[in-house]
Amino acid sequence: MLHISKLGASIALATSLLATAAGAQTVLRSSDTHPDGYPTVEAVKYFGQLVEERTQGRYKVEVYFGAQLGQEADTIEQVRSGVIDLNRVSMAPWNSLVPLTKIPSLPYLFTSPDHARKVMAGEIGDEVAAGFPEHGVVVIAFYDGGARSFYNSKKPINGLADLAGQKYRVIQSDVFVDMVAALGATATPMPYGEVYSAIETGVIDGAENNFPSYESAKHFEVAKHYALDEHTIVPEVFVMSKVAWDKLTPEDQAIFKAAGKESMEKQWELWDARVAASRKIVEDAGSLITTPEKQPFIDAMKPVYEKYVNTPELKDFVARIQAVK
Ligand code: GTR
């Protein structure tokens, strides 16, 4: 495995040197809020490797991880206007721009990570992706965003009642704000990069995320009570600016799409391993994981569904998602 990836890297380097010698290499900048080594960062690097090999080095992808290019809301604007070429973000911050993204962001919609993968890799995913180009980007791939759960610095959450009155940071999306309100807590939308210090200083009681984010952003250091309520699985989105996309030949567009699909499969593999590894790290560090009964959480989501699934078309869309097995 190691040999193959080393060989791949050497081929990529050789092809890139050739293209550079010919003066024909386009470097594409890609943003990610997560640190180096995180599954989304590695999947985009893999995508870049495939693209570089298959275009004989005419295209090269540079991944700026760790929010070097900004927080998600800012990088979304940058990729829409073509300041950056590629971006890997969550689907939730797209909710206000691309209305259909609200549906896969709904709590307790996906029944398992596999369900979410199947839905987003199929025709439902294509329908959601179709809403992006008019906002300046093309979806290259959907990745697994993992199951998100609440964590806080104050007390264990053993049931819905324990959330009452607590203040949680959420992604900048109305779906998230309404979800937290329906659970009896207060939501504070805030960029990801500000969460650690906001918990540390007591501005908020906690946040909600999957194990890899809770671990890699070090939130477990300041919020040790993690409640495995798994309220939502929000897909990740890897997009390309239409400014850059429209410059590609149809053949190169096909290469990018195929590489995107392969990077998705790679991300799934990396994701599963990272969830287990991150969980172990936080448990070893003293995080206390509780498993509240989910049904009261699910029942509490009724008003959220009433608000967002409010037309016959959207009801049908949700039913189609639920029917995917
Ligand atoms: C992570 C996700 C990021 C970002 C972050 C957040 O799970 O991968 O794209 O959305 O959550 O909570 O802001």
C-alpha cells in the first residue's frame, strides 16, 4: 500500500515537473477548515493526485488545511467568486443559499452513516448538487460528515431534559438554530474556529459535532461530557468554483468528476478509521460519553420538520430519502 502511494506520488511529481517545464501547469487552491491528516483533507489531496496524474500534470491541487484561507462562511464566498478554486465545507452553511441542502441537513433524517452515503452518492445527491451551479460552484463530491452529538463543559446529558437552558454553538444555519431550540436549549451560531475559546471562557456551554472534529479541534479538552445522541448526519460538500470549472475542457471535467467520485470512496474508508481512533483518543483523555435515549429527541423534531418540509414536493423528497435502503 505504502509502495503504491509512493509510486503514485513519484509519478505525480514527474508529470508535474514535465508540465512545469512546458509552462502549462495550473495550480488550484483548495480550502479546508480541518487540520492536515483529517479525512476530508486527505481525500482532497488524493483527488489532487488523481487529477495531476490523469492530466499529465496540467493541473495540480494545493490543499490549504487548518482554515488558512478563512472560516467556512468566508471561503464559501471566495470559491463562489473564483478567488479560490476548490473548497471542502459542510453542507449546512449552504442552507440559506441552496434551499434543497436544508433537507439532508435535517436532524434524524439519515438512519445510519451508510444510509447517508447511499443517498448522497445516488440520484438524490445529484438533485441536491443541481442547485449549486447557479450560486457559482459545481459539486465535485459529497463526503461523509459523520453523526453529530452534543458535548458540554458542565454536566452529563442523560436525557433530553438535561439540555434545557444550556447554550450550544451551532453551524451558521437556521436548521441548526431551530433544531437546538426544539430541544429546549439555546443556539449560538459561530464560526468553528472560535468554539474552543468560547467554551473555555464560558460564553457557551458546549457545541455539537462528530468524534473526529471534537477530537481534532481539541474541544474535548474544554468539554468532557459527550452525549451520543447522534442528532444529525450532515454531508460534507467538496465544490469547485465555476470560474475554474468553466475553463476546463469537457474531457478534463470528466477527469475531475471521476477523481471526485474516487476521492469520495477514499474518504469513506479514512472516515471509518478516524471515527474509531478519535473516540479512543477522547476517551483516553477523560471524556465521559453518555447514551441518552434517542426517541424523545426524535419526537422533539416534529416542529422542525413541519417548518422545513412544507410542500408536497419536499414531503415526497424526504419520503424518497427514507425509502433508500
Ligand atoms: C465539522 C465539519 C466542518 C464544519 C464543522 C463545524 O464536522 O466537517 O466542515 O462544518 O463541523 O461544526 O463548523
